[in-house]
Amino acid sequence: MSLGGGNYITQNKVLPGSYINFASAARASAVLSERGFAAIPLELDWGKDDAVFTVEAADFQSNSLKLFGYDYADPKLKDIRELFRNVKTLYCYRLNSGVKAATVSDNLTVTAKNSGIRGNDIRIVITTNVDDPTLFEVSTIVGATKVETQLARTVEELIANDFVTFSGIGDLSVSAGMNLIGGTNKASVEGADYQLFLDKIEAYSFNAIGCPSTTASVIDLFVQFTKRMRDTSGIKFQTVVYRTAADYEGIISVENTVLDAGVNGASLIYWVTGANAACAINRSNANKKYDGEYTIDVNYKQSQLEQGIKTGKFMFHKVGSEARVLDDVNSFVTVTPEKNEDFSSNQVIRVLDQFANDIALLFNSKYLGKVQNNASGRTAFWNELVTYNKEMVRTQAIEDFKASDVVVEQGADKKSVVVSNPVTPLNAMTKLYMTVIVQ
């Protein structure tokens, strides 16, 4: 069931759920959930078709051939390695699914498990078993790597593996090599392909999503998706895009381009998406060293860097021989009475997003429809909110918390609960003002 969530103006919601506002104050048993979850659509030569598939960091290192068709160190997987510099769990979606490679020989048909040009690098070799001449060894080879060998007498005995399926009827026969052919990637990726990804990824929970496209209409799809999910559905995450003045705390706009020949100039999207997804709520990415494989254009004057910060650009600058994050900011720049300049800080947004996601999960799973809206029920919820806030203080995500500031009251109707929970997010030091007095 889809629950209600997001912001509210009046207590007039119809769907059960958690509606949580964050606003600047005038001058907004619980546990902290883990971070490190990212989602991204990719153009791949191999991978599951028409489905989001989950890849853990350890799986990527040990099973990259099965998952993406290439060894871990292959240049084809550079962008995925950029993501896994930081993320622990990646939700992938293949944008360019095409046609599956296949081969037919006499009574045996072999078909690639996934579509794509990498399927054309698969071949099947059938030899007689040296110990039992009535058996055949059927080997699946991807590129130069033998990925599986099985023993069988007939086609019907063959079992599908991670790369191919077998079909047909009758006895096997020796073959020096059956090369799969006809595998293709989709010729061009369009906005509709990105929309399919967004439709499917809506059911997942993640901390950051990456938009690797430089097409304005596609970027706008991601921006509008992010706004709808954050403000209407109450699903809190940030989206990393390329050079887009979105003026919104949920959008991080990467300014630097990469200088490597023959690659997407927006390829820093991958590293930044991973870094933002994995950054703890009591940490900042400010001054974080870029440890990826691309060559970054960091040829900016100080005045350009200052202007970049003012206009909500996430930038890297040169520090010695290294490229480092200038400041951990998002694209929000228009300050209002409801949202002050603190909302431009990604560390602040991570704290608020963590708060919203965790409290919504707590309420929806433990209280919604299960606990009576009376004094004892509201007291129980109050106790859990206080415990959660104290944990946020302990991890140095917020400060100046007082239990007496948390108020849980009955709302406008008997089913509603209204909570006031002021929070003061902490931020990492990024500026030093010092006076040295010589005496």
C-alpha cells in the first residue's frame, strides 16, 4: 500500500501517513538508518534487461563479469568503479537493452541471458570427456574467460548458467566453438528510457540518485521527479545532475567537467552521487579528495569559485596536486523566511532527510493503525522521538536538544497527531577567521 507523505499546509490529508515539514526557525525504540544507497541508470553492454538490479560493493568486485559482462578492472566499468569508491549498495537500471545474441548448431540453440553486444563475445565449446567418452564437456567462454563447464549427454540435460540458456532436443556432438552473434544495444537512449527508470526506482529507498545525461529535458525529468518525491510523497533523497540551476535543496549541480577524450563530460556525476549517498549525517564532503580515475578540469580563478558557491554549484578545486571538493553545497540559493541559507548545505539536508525518513518509518511501521491516539499512545511516541533526538546528538548530527521542546498533541481529528520537534543541525568547519596578536 502506498502511504501518504510529504509536506502539509493544513491538516486535511486523506491518506494515512507521515506528513513532515521542515522550516527555518525565526532569527523545523528509534534508530538511525544506514546511508550508502544510490540509484542510477546506465548504458551497458550487458546486464539485466527491463529491471532494477541490486549490486553490493563486494559483489561488484567479485562478480563484475556476471553482473556487467566485464572484469572489474576493464575500462568499460570505469563509471561503476567511480560510484563504488563510496557507495555500499547500488540500484542499477540498464537504459539501452537491445537484442540477445544467439547461435544455432544442428539440434542445439544457445541464447545469451541478457541483450547487448557483449553477448557476441560468448562462445560454447563442446569436447568429449576424457574419463567417460559417452559424456560431453560443454564450456561457456566469455571473452577469454571460461566461466562454466558442465557434463551432459543430451541437449535436454544442459542447465542454463549466468550467461546463456540452452534449448533443443537430441544428442550432443563435439564443437570447436559456437560463437553467439546478433547481440545489440539499443541504438539511442531517449527520454522515455529515463522515465522508465524513474518509474521503476520509485519503489526503492536510497540516499542519492544520479542523472548521467546532459540533455536538458532529461535533467528536468529528474528534477521534477525529485521535487515530487520529496515534497509530495515524503521520500527524502538528493539527486546529482550536471550544470543545472535548479535552486532546490534536493538537487546537487556538478559544475566541473572531465577532460578525458571520448567520454561524457558529465562523468563526475558518478563519483559525486556515490560520495553524497555514503556521506554520514555527521560528516561533510567539503574538502573531500577526488580519488577517482578521471582527469578533472579545475582551472578556475578564485572569483569563479566564489561565484560558484553563491550560485549553488558543487565544484572541485585544485589543492596542490589534488582535486578536492570546494564546499558541500546543493543548488538552493533563494533564501526565504521559511528556508534560510542553511538549506544550501548538503550536511544540513542529510540530517533533515535522515530525520524525516527515520521518523516516517518509525510511525508508519509501529504506530500507524496500531497504537491508540490517546495520552498514553502519544507519550509512547514522544519517548521514541526523544530517544531518536538524543541519538542524533550523540552522533553529533544535531545540538542543543531539549526533550521539553518535543511536543506530541492530538491533531484536528481523532486520527491525527501533531508533533513539534525543533532541531539544530551541526555543520563541519569550513572557514577559519583568526586574529594573531603580536605582543
